[in-house]
Amino acid sequence: MNVESHSRRRNRAGGDPCRTLRNSAGVLALPWPEWLRHYHRDWLKPDVMAGLTVAAVVIPKALAYATIAGLPVEVGLYTVFAPMLIYAMLGTSRPLSVSTTTTLAILAAAALSDTTTAGGTASLLTASATLTCLVGIILVAARLLRLGFVADFISEPVLVGFKAGIGLVIVVDQLPKLLGIHFQKGAFFHNLAAMVQGVPHASLATMAVGVTVLALLIGMERLVPRAPAPLIAVGIGIAAVGLLGLQSHGVETVGHVPTGLPPLTLPDPDLIMQLLVPAMGIALMSFTETIAAGRAFVQSGEPAPDPNRELLATGFACLGGAFLGAMAAGGGTTQTAVNRRCGARSQLAGLITAAVALGAMLVLAPLIGLMPEAALAAVVIAYSVGLIQPAEFRAILGIRRTEFLWAVVACAGVVLLGTLNGIAAAIIVSLLALAYQTSDPPVYVLARKPGTNVFRPQSAEHPADVTYPGMVMLRPEGRVYFANARHIGHKMRPIIAAANPRVVVLDLVGVFDLEYTALRMLTEAEKKMREGGVMLWLVELNPNVLEMVRRSSLGDTLGRERLFQSMDLAVDHYLANQTATPT
């Protein structure tokens, strides 16, 4: 196969490393991992090194995230193994590392806390399998419906606020484990108050372990960022338990971790309706985080992740993982950054990480059982604090105060309403933000830059710009539709009344769409102006808007005489038929 034909075939596949296959009936089949067919030998060493390093980072984190969700720690191993393996075979992003994240873990915790009131660990694992299976089904269904564009519907400020809220909730949830105190968990402020009251009863030995691990993590991240900090810190914690007998001093450990392959876990159909809504929220966040991480680490010459194919890959990663005891999975930004920083060139790095997780299940389970709970809490806190980005809030505030408010509302929604209700609040805020942005488009009064054919908004900075007696030139911008057409009219009316013109010229160069309701309102406005002796001219309509106007009664009224290709031509026509001179 020559290079040109291979390039054409990749372009037809959407420009990613996987090629979509169709069977003889033309039905969409699973993508074939084309990176295996065209693997370069010189990629092997960096892929192996990256996969090993990511395993050292992500396995301790996944164990800790399992505890966030209230699940046994071995679920973290299963989540590194199964979803990572499946995504490596189906995913389109070369460096993306897929297991679980702090956001998904806290969302899973909120969902599972309301479903497993009895039945112990077995009931909890069944509920988790049901939830993860539902997340996978939703993601695959979204792929079939081509809903990849949904990832763009949560604005960046809202996502910043949502993640900050998640970070605050996780830190408050994990600090008691770091301090060795116990109390009945409740809402955010209840937990915060109970924790403060419990500080005098903290276990000094537990606190020493947690603070030491936390200090090691922070120090290594700053001084030796390439080192597998979570593995080293947790390893030191395990060694301390084994050598110093910390359990006798009140330091709690993970306890027994079963050795061997993940057991087959079947979902419970009776829990579907109870977990469906939470699963939708988790699926949305899984996809959003996956796309964000995948896009963030694309290098020059690599294909960008295709949203719809990422839905399919993460959907099957969750589905396959559900039956092997895994939590809901998605792409993690931190682990993907490590993967890329260590030189990952293909999805083989993910397969190496999955293989290390398998080895840990078969060999290292007894050692994992000696891991201090405080060490896991320290890992969670260290990587959850990164979700709280004051600099991002300041940057948003410095650019646009309104969007800063959206970020604060999203953060408060998570803290005050809980994570699942918080994600709903974040989505609502995003949609309201979108509606607000489109409902209030600007309308500019134009003037001509002297000696040019440039027409720009009137400004005190340009007092010499030219206007014309009897003519007012207006420029609305954005999509004009039923929700904002009346608002635009309210802005224009006082301007026209104050100018008392003979001609109103609308420059529509910035209007990419004119919806039917808005067109009818413009038609009515033209009729009222004409009855009052004011003529309406339209300038620089794009082809779609021009075609709509011509098919309407407004087009018949205006004819060709009042439709102009440019503002320059409209002004020349006006001046040629007036005795007035420009001011």
C-alpha cells in the first residue's frame, strides 16, 4: 500500500488511528486498532517506559479513588486493568490514559450511597457494576446518536467551578481519614463542622503517616516531577506499617485484598431505574473529561480525538469493566500528562499499564493490604486539591465578570446541593449562559473612517469619523432568532428615533442566520418605518440570509433597489440621491 492511498484511507476514517469497519450489510462495526497494523519499531521503548511509569502513578491513585466511592481498594486495580485494556484497542487518542478520576469517583460515591442500604460488600459491588454498565450503555447510545457535540455544551468557566466544588468536597471527605477521626457523614458543612470538632480526638500516629505521605507527594511533584510520586509515597507507608507495627498505634490499614483475577460481577436489573439519572451525569463527565484530556495532549502531526469515536471507546471500556468489577472510567488529565511526558507514542503504553495492573492483582495484593488508610487519603487530597484553581477564577474574573459568576454558581452547586445535583446545576448554568449570550447581541451605530471605505462603531476615540444627515447605519451581530429579535428591536428604536433619519441601513455582515420569527418581525418593522416615511436598506447579507429574505414578502418589498453588496455602495447611492453633504 503506498503512502498516498494510506493517507486517503485514514482521511476517510476521520483522521484518527482507528479505522471504522462496516460489515457486508453496511452496519457500523467496531473500529480496528490500526496502530497495531502500522506500529513503528522505534516506538516500543518509549511506549514501554511510559506504560510502566503511568502504572506506578495511576495504580495507587486508583486504589485511593476506589475508597472515595466507598468500594474495596481492589476495585481500583480492576479499573486500571479492564478499561485501560479496552480503550487501548478502541480509542483514537494515542497518549490518553483511561481509568477513573476524582470527579467520577465522587459522583459514583454519591450514586452508590443511596442504593446500598443493606447487603454489605457484595451488594455494593453489584450496585457499582450496574452503575458502570449503565454509564457504558449511555455512552454507546450517545455514539449511535452522534452526540459527540454535547461535550462542547459545558462552558469552561462552569467546568472550572464544578471541578473546584468537587475538589472541596473530596478534601473535606478525606481529611478525617488523614486525621484518624470518625463521625457520621452528612452534607458538606455538617462534615466540615464535625471534622473541626473532632480535631482534639485525632490520632497522632495516623496524622503523622498522612502528613508525611502528603509532604512526600508535594515535595516530589515539585522537585522530581518525573518520579512516580504516588508509588514511592505509598510504598514508604506500607514499609512503615510492616517495619514499625503502626497498626498497634491505631493506624488503620486497607486490610485483606483478594489475590487473583477480577471476579465476574453481574448488574442488577432492579437497580436500573434508581441509578439511571446518576449514570447520565457520570457518563457526561466521563466523556467531557476524556475529550478534554485527549485534546490537551495532541502533538503536531497527530490526529485529534474524534468525539463520537471516543464515546464508543469509553462506552465499551465501561461496559467491559462493569463485568470485571471496575468503576466508571474516563480519561484522566494527570495520568495522560505523565504518559505523554514519558514519551508515549501509541496506545501500547496503555496496554503496558493494564498488564502491570494485572500483575499487581496476581502478586502484590497482600502488600496492598498493608497500605495505611491515611496514605490513601493523602494521595486523594494531593491530587484533588489540583482541581481547585484560584488562578483560573482570577483569569475569568479579569476577562468577564458574568462568566466568573457562572463558575462560582457551579462551585456552590456542588458544595451546597451535592455532586449529582451539582452536575445538574452546572449543566443548567451552562445552558442559561448560552441562552444569555445569544439573547443579547450587540447593535452598533456605524460611522465611516475618513478617507476610507471602512465603517466601524462610533466611538469617542474616533471623533472625526463621518456620519451622514438623514441616514443612520446600524450593525447587529450574531444569530438573530425568536429569543433575541425583540431585544434587538428595543435597542434600535431609540437610536432611530433620536436620529430621525430618512434611511435606516442595516449592515448584516455579522448576522450568520436570520430565523423565521425574526424575519417576520423585521418585515413588520420595515412596514411601520415605511408608513412613517423612513426607508429600510439591507447591506452585506450572507448567501443564506439573502436567500431567506428574497423568498419572503420583505424581499418583494425591498426589491433589488434596497439590497446592497456593501455599505460603501449604499452610502454612494444615498449621496447620489441627496443634496446633503457629509458631516
